[in-house]
Amino acid sequence: MTAVVAPGRLIDLVEQRIKKVSAPVNIRLWNGRFIEAPRATSVTLTVKSPGALAKLARPALGKLARCYVEGEIDLDGSMREVIRAGEALVSGQSAIYGSGHAGWKWWRHGRDADRRNIQSHYDVGNDFYGLWLDRNRVYSCGYFKSFDDTLDKAQEQKLDHICRKLLLQPGDRLLDIGCGWGGLILWAVRNYGVDALGITLSQAQHAYATQRIRELGLQDRCEVRLLDYRDVPEDRPFDRISSVGMFEHVGRHNLPVYFAKIHRLLKPGGLVMNHGITTNSLDGARLGGGIGEFVEDYVFPGGELMHVSHVVQEMGRQGLEAWDAECLRQHYARTLWHWVDRLEGSKEAAREMVGEKALRVWLIYMAGSAHAFARGWISIYQLLGVKAQRDGSQPLPPTRAHLYS
């Protein structure tokens, strides 16, 4: 039988914890009582009931995120300061990673399940994403050549960085798996003269990208299809393949299927760029403190992260030699804070579009992700793979100089 702790005792426990860890957060209770932080702070956490207070007595980041999203607590202050206060508040309460990776269920990554999962995340509304993404609507990390780069500039630099890595040439056939709103294929067609096919499972993304292609008059060289990667026809192999921000949805047990399909779709001598988030846990464990469960339930149903070594190994097993690897962890932390700042600056418009609960999900998820990248709990890699020609040779330059000239 679980013991019930009286509200007065809970208040004492929470106040003691704030002082013990010197958490920079004020607490306002449902009864009007105000617990002041041990040092000056702009962050105030409003607790709406004794039940919510009980969760603060032994806090965890995932638990706090759930309370915020479900309206059990309110948070006042910038999300940057909120995340810092949250980490201080839960200090020592949970491990960075949970025990073992999440158990795989066979139905999580079938065609129907993947379509539902993608649509639940990306079909929130094109206008909502337009509030905080860059002008090309690129929903993946930017590439900052300078800390002063704007988000628009960083994203265009990233698009060009990928095109340079893929050594795109006029007339190449490019496949972009998980093409989003079409940013990369439009950039590649307009700046490198390729013929591009993008595929997505999001109806909203498909409609937006198709409209942009028409507006730019590129229908003869660029197309977007509502298509699962497993169903791409193999009758005409591609010179180059990109996959940016999609690989996280594939699933650990589907990696052989994913990379084998890419291998079959590539011409001999073809290149593939796989740009995706990874965990820094060698065991592939999900983030602890209830964070992994929060992301699964509210943000990315079916999403699974692996260590980069596991990804490189599976690429090799399917005949794709990893020729280049680049870690962009700090770039993604910076990108996410740009997104958070822009969304915070458009709260009223966002609330009208998606409602209070969805707004809270996106704010806390992106701010928490920025913090996780900055702390090194998760990472992101661009892996350039090559399908060797029949004699084993690779049509690649001897150095990376072409990327920076």
C-alpha cells in the first residue's frame, strides 16, 4: 500500500530540494504560497495541485515535461533558462541513459505504422512549421561556418555542403529519401543541374513541395511522390541518394532493409549521404529520466536512435563503404535554439494554429533536444557511403578539399 504524503510535508520536501541543489527556479503553489529560489532567477514554476507537487518531490526531466504538456504546471521564463533550471532541479535523480535500448515491436515499422507515425509528427500544419523554420523550410540541423550565421544562411550552407559531399553534377539522378518540404531537391536542381525525386509519407509536405516545384517551373526536372522508401522502383538506378533527418524513423531492426534498398537503388560508383541523429550510448539505450518515453509518446512515435558505430557497421554489411563521417552535434544544438527562439517569438500565432498543448510539446521537446545535443547525450552524423564499381574502384577525390574550396 503506497503511503500518502501530506501536502505540507510535500511542500517542505520540495523547498528543501530547491535549496539543496540551488535550483534557479521560483515555485508558486496553488494555494498562493511562493517559494523563492536561493538565487535570483527569471524562471517561475506554478504548481496547480498537490498531485503535481508530489511529482516535484522526486523530479525527473521526462516527468516535468509531461506535467508541463498536460497543464499540471506552468513555466514562466525563457526556455533556455527553464531547461537550465530543470536540469538543476533533477540533479542526481536519474541516469543519463536508461537500462538497455527500447524493446523493438514488429508493428512499429511496418508501412502503415510508419505512415501514421510520420503523419502524426509532420502533418501538424505547414503554416505552423513556417513560423519557426528557415525560408527553405529545412527541418534538420544547419551548418554554421560562423557562430554569427543566421538560420537561413546556416541551412543553405548545409544544403550546399551535402551537394558538395555527393559530388553532384548536371544530369545526375538524385533521390532524396524523406524530402520534407523539398528544400534539398530544389537546391540541388537549381544550383547543380540534377534531376531529382523526393519521397515523403507526409501529405502536408508532399502538397507544399509539389506546389513549390510548380511555382518555380521545375516540373520537368523535379518531382515529389507520396511513397515509402521500401516501394521506390528499382528499374532506373540513381547516381546519388540523400537521406536527411529520416533515418531516425527507420528502426533498429529495419536497418538491413533500409541500407540494402539504398544499395539496390544506387548505380555502381554511386554515393549516398545518410544524415541522422544517433545516441552516444554504446548500448543504444534511450535517454533516462523518462525523456525517451516522453519523446515516444508525444513527439516521435516509433523513433529509435542507434550509436553511429552500429550504423556504419550495417552500411558495410549491405555493401556501402563509409567513406566520410562528420559529426554535427554542436550545429544541431545551435539550430534547435534558433527554432525555439523563433517559436517563442510567435507563441500567439502558434497557439491559434495548433492549440496550447501542441505548442507546449514543441517548445519543451526542442529546448530539451538542444540541451541534449549540447551536453553530448545524443549526436548527429553525416555518413557518406559509396557503392564500389565492379572492379572495386571508387570515383572519389583523394581529399576533402572540394568541400571547402
